[in-house]
Amino acid sequence: MSTNPNPLFVEEKKGQHIYHNVWGGDDLHIGIYRPKSLSLHEANRKTTERMIKLLPRIKRASKILVVQSGFGGAARYIAEKYKCKVWCLNDDEKQNEYNERKIEELELSKKVKVAKGFVEYMPYDPDFFDFVIAQDAFSLTGKKRETFRAIHRVLKPEGRLIISALMRSETCEGESEKLIKKLPLEELITEEQYGSDAKRGFLQQIYSVELSDQLVHHYTKVLYTLQANKEKLVEQSSERFVNDRIQTYRNFIRLAEDGCLDWGILMFQKMNS
């Protein structure tokens, strides 16, 4: 992903490692809380499971790419469950080091490969992957069209891209715009714009499921976790950083409650060239 000019985003990258320690999971994306009693880790895994079930049947010979793979939780889960090969692409060196250690521990070295790189410039051959998975990664970049094009290049003919994405609603306006600009995101667009950008990247949207009802619960749970572990987090970072994160998640909650944020799963298929 490209570098976000917002200084809070730089701290967010640092804070991801702190969040990882606090809620004990290897995923940093939005979760599906069904039932609502699920932990952050359990809800994140539920999102991965839901996305995988929407894809055509995964075979042992299937080749899957997870972009912005983070700590690698989804990639290792897929490799263990479906016995297929999974590639991780991620631009965070420390996250990749952690992922590689876990891969070794689980004896998945023949199944899961990790590469450091940016989504827009993927170090893979054309027409290589059956499926590409991106969990909230598109929400972080302002280069969505370039990312769609890069994914199109590495997908096999009629290959599938499935993403979970935080989006702005069609009705968001006024004071909410000021809050949106404060979020640690480069660009927040609507589902319609995702479809349009995908077409310019030669991918056709073929499915979507709306899950915006999960946002308030997810961000409330994250906020509670941050507040409950504030003292520990301050020791690992700074009081300014923790207070900024707490305010950010309050903004997320307010926007979600006001109906200004959407979240869901979108699936695309590679169009014939």
C-alpha cells in the first residue's frame, strides 16, 4: 500500500503490534459477531470463514493470494483447513517475521509463502492465482484502481477476488464529512465506486453481502479493549497514541451509528481481456 500522509496512520502501523498483543489474535480486520458474545479473535475468524465459503470450492491444487496479510492468521487457517498453497503479500516487516515464525511452528513452510511488498506492485507471474483475498485492505489505500489492475494481472482467467471493505454510505454528508477526514484511511468510497473502479481494473463485481450492522458492535468492542488495557498500552507506546486511538474508535462508532459507514463482502471476477 502507498504511504498515508496522515501521521496517525504511521502510528496506527506501530499500534497494530500492540493490538495484536492485547486481543490475542492474528487478524486485524473487522469481525462478524454472530453470536454477539464472540471475542474479537473469534469474530475475525468468522469473517474469514464467511469469505471462503462464498468462493468456488477450494481444492488442494488451488493457489490463493492474501494481500496485506498482516500477521498471517487467515492465510495459515486456509492452508491448514484446505491443504492448498497460500501466498502472503504484506509491507510490514515485523508482521511478516511473526507470520514466518508461526508458519515454521505449524510446519506449513511447504504450503504458505510470505513476501514483503506492496499490493500495487505484486512480485508474481501473470495468470497465477485462482483466488485473491483482501480483508479490509482496500479501505486503507487511495490507489484502488491500480490495486484492481495489479490483482487482475496475477489472477487466472475467470479467477475471483473477494474482499471485505469499509465503505462510506450514499447518504453521508455534513458534519460527518469532518469525522471521516479524521479517520486513519486514505480514501473511503461507496460500493458503487468500488464496482466502477473494479471495472477500470478489468474485474466485474458479481456478488455482495451487506454486513454494516456489525460495525457498531465491532468498534465498541475494540474501544472497550483499548480502554480496559490503557495502562499497558501507554507503557508500550505513549499516552498520546492511546488517547488518539480511543478518540478514533469513538469517531468510528459515531459514524456507524449515524449510518455513514457501510461494511460488507464484495466479490469480483476477472474479465476476459
